[in-house]
Amino acid sequence: RDLFFLLNYIIMKLALSVLFFALGTFAAEPSAAESAAIPETSADSSVESPEIPTVALDTSRASAVVPDTTNDKTDAASAEEEPAVQEPRKNIPLPRQTAYIGQGLSVGIAAGVYEPTLDCDCMGIWQVQVEFFYSDWISGGGDVRYFGGNLDKSSMLMYQRYRLNARFHKTWETLDVYAEPVFGFETTSISEFRDQVDDDESVDRTPEPLTECEKMFSLDGFSVGLGGGAGWKPFSFLGFTGSVMLEYGFSKSLLLSITPGLAFNVMDFWPWGRKNLRSIWISAEFGTQRYFNRGVSDWSMHGILGIQLTI
């Protein structure tokens, strides 16, 4: 029984302690009415607060010291949002499977047919032209041209021409005009080739006089020349070319060449080429040439089809 009363006493003591603690906490918190009754402190309060000394700032100096970067940030943001507008590249076709692009490397490949005279058989032509633009007004390069086939009933021909050139350009929006000096070298004479293909030792090796057909390949050895040409692109997909060249061979031969042409712009129809290359042209040239100082009065004709691209 004593233990029972002791436990009841302890429980009652703990309950009273918890009750008094709760009443004290509730009394410490102000009620809603009391909170509403508390006056709000305003600037017009009669209670004087201690004055805090204020320091006047010279805003004119501060604005002079601290730079205003608002415009700079705005300009930078607008520059990032609006990409710089690039001027369209000039792309004008030129003779011998080249094109004016102002910069870059131009490569042209062509093949066709050459007819020395009406009495001679037609021959094949293969040509490779490389042109590098050092600046927008000067370029330099070279070309290799091969002639091969039956010249007439009694002879065959393998004729090679190597030329170096420098072009000086004057360009407008759709027109390019240039002048060029040329230095050339021609190899393999007809008589030497005929000796190689003839196995009969009894054949007389005495040099024969040149025939009219053979005179059409009289530039043998070194040669120099001066030429000019132009390219005009009246439409985005179509261009016209033309060139005139006068060459003098140290074998006392003089050659005049006139070559007009027509070119089609592949980039107008090929999105991949427009994105990855500077120019792609397919051109057709139909030229004529004549030798002087050799007693030749006929004009030879040739036609070639080629492709040009710039990387």
C-alpha cells in the first residue's frame, strides 16, 4: 500500500509540473487583442530616436569613377545574337577551266578533240590547269596539255605542252578581265616519235620535210607569250569566257589562239558544293589557232569539255 501511494504522489507531482509549465508559456505569449492594441511605431512617433550622422556622397565623382558598362553589355549581347553579315564571294568563270574567286586554289580538268586542218585526222586533247590566287588582283599557276593520236595516214603524234602563267586581274561585280605573261615548253617532236614506232631498220632515216599537218605542231622547245582574257557572269547559273594569246617559239614559230567558251555554275543546283567549295563550273570551250612564219594558211579547231572547282 505504501508503494502504491508513493507512485500516485510521483505521478501527481509530474502532472502538476507539466500543467504549471504550460500555463507559464501561454501567459508569456501576447494574445491577438493585445497585439492589435500595441501601437505601431511610425516616423511621426513622439519618441525621439538618437540621431545617426549621415555622410553625403559626391555622386558626380562616383559616376565618373565607376564606368557605365550597360551599353557595352547590350552591344555584346546584340553582337552575339546577330551574326556578322559576310559579303558574298565573287565567283566568275575564266578560260582554261579556271574561275576568279579572289582566294584559294583552283583546279580544272578537261578533254576534247583537236582538228589541225580539214586534211588531217582529229586527235585527242587532255588538259589539267592549276591556279592559285595570291590576292584579289594576282594569281599564278600552270597547265599541262597532251595531244595524241593519228595525225595522218603515215604518222602518229604524242605532243606535250607545259606552261606557267601569272594573271593580273581587274574585277567588277560580275566581270573579271586579266592579262597574263606565259612561259612554255613543248616536247616530243613528230619525227622522233615516228622513228620509235617503226621497227623496220631498212627504212630511210633521212629527215623528211614537214607536212601541213605536222606544221600545226611547230612550237617545239621553249616559248614565251602574252595573253588576255575575261569572264562574265550575267546570271548566277551561267557565264561566258574568252581569251586571246600570242606565243612565240624559239624554233621561229608564232602561234595565235582565240578561245571563246560557255560555263554553267554547278553550285546553283548543288547545296553540298555550295556549302563546302568556293566554286564549281562545267565549261565548254571552242577555240581556233593559227601558226605564222611557217607557210601555214589554215586555222585549226578544237573543242573541249571540262570541270573546274576551287578549294
